[in-house]
Amino acid sequence: MSATSFTSHAFGKKLQFLRKAQGLTQIDLSNLSQLSKSYISFLETGIRHPSREVVLRLAEVLGADTVPEVREELLLLAGFTVEN
């Protein structure tokens, strides 16, 4: 398994955990983030790797404004540096 697939897998598992913790379906997250449901599914399974913009959009939807660590952790798991 490559480092990229491991990172994508870790990001996807965390995304799924955060989504379920908030009681959201993939369709709910899709609507809130304005991303397709299939793209959300691909992210959660590690098939697709998100851009930095997508990570920030998902972090915002999943509560980064109330828990800043969400944003930082998602960025790191997706392979990006944490910047303010």
C-alpha cells in the first residue's frame, strides 16, 4: 500500500467518523458541502484524494468553527500542511 493510499484511507475513515458522529448521511454531507454523494463515498473509501479546498469545505461543514482541531486533523490526514 502506498503512502498516498494510506493517507487517503486514514482521511476517509476520519471523514466517515465525523459525519456519523453528527448523525449525517452521505447525502446530508453532500448537500451541506455542495459535493456529489458519489464523491463523498469515494473520499470515505479512499478511492479519491481531496484537494485542499475540499478538505477545508468539509471541515467547515463538520464543525471546524467550534472545534479547530477538526480542520487541522483533516488537513494533516489528507497530506496538507496546517496554515492559518
